[in-house]
Amino acid sequence: MVHISDGILSLPVLAAGWAITIALIAVALWWSKRRGNVEEEIPKLSVMTAAFFVASLIHIPVGPTCVHFMLNGLVGVILGILAYPAIFIGLVLQAVLFQHGGITTIGVNTVNMGVGALIAFAIFRVGSMYGSLVVRKELSAWIFGALAGGVAVFLTVIFTAVSLILTSREAFFAVAITLMLAHIPIMIIEAIVTGSIVVFLLKVKPELIGGLGDDNK
């Protein structure tokens, strides 16, 4: 249900989703071009888009909703601001190829998952910058990588619930509560996975972390 289908949301919610998505994609591309060569980031962007694409396709029905992995926190940590267009591309492919989520709701679905990815990147970037002053660099990376992964899922579920409730509180309030409770295990698992992958990359290829213009390079 995190991938909201067509015919569920109201027109104002759909319009707001598309407006925010178009604006954030434009900002992401402008900022990335300003900071460096976007073409050099395409291989990394492609890999992370594929990871998000595959992870989100595997879903398990739970009552009136379903749960699935997202990895949007990991996408945010790796790609930085380019996580937003990467998630948009992944959602477009899922909707067109597998009817996973609606076409009209791509804008809202991108906001729900993409904003969480951007906030996850901010958490990791700031946290790892100052956390390493207190604890070992690897431990700091795991802590804030895990926090980024968990928060990204949490925010995605909250944003999705708000999208549903704004459309019709009476019809979707119970679904929104079920959605939030059902994703608690996903939140924990993604936190552990994201933290572990970040530590691994920090050891073998630290330049992959943090998006365009990262200080780790």
C-alpha cells in the first residue's frame, strides 16, 4: 500500500504530489550539475535504482494493506540528492512494467519515498560528520547508517498514511494505522541492512557513499 494505486487519492493530493516531485527533481538535477559531472554518477544511480526497483517489488499482504522492503534510506545515503530522481525512475518502471502502484500517483509515491531518502542522507551526512568525533568511524557510520535506513521507512509510512487520510479520513484511517504497524519489522530490518552496507562500503569503497561531491572522495 506504500505504492498507492490509481483511483484512491483525491485530485488535490495528486496535484500536490506531482508539483512537489517536479520541483524536487529539477532542484536535484540543477544542484548536481552545479556540483560536478552528473554523467559520472549515472552508473551508481543505475545500480541503486535497480536495487530499489527489485526490493520494492517483493511485497507481502497484511490485512487491507501490504508490506515490502524499500531501501530508500540506502539509496539516499549512496546517491545524496540524486536519490529523488532515482526513486522517481524506479517508481515509473514499476508502474509501467508491473502495475505496481498507479500512474497518476507516481508523483505522490515519489514524495512519500523520495523525501524520506533525502532526509536519510541528511541524517547520515551530519551524523557521521560529528559522530566520528565521539566514537570510532566505523561505529559512527553504522549507527547513523542504521538510523538513516530506519527513519526513511518510518517517514515513508507516515507520508503515505497522511496522503490517504487527507483524501478521506473516514475511509482510510484504519488502513493508515495498519500500514504503520505492519512496517515496524521492515523499519528494523532496513535499519540493520543499511548500517551494515554503509560500514562495508566505508571499508572497501568509501567514495560510493554520499552522492555527488562527497568529502569522502
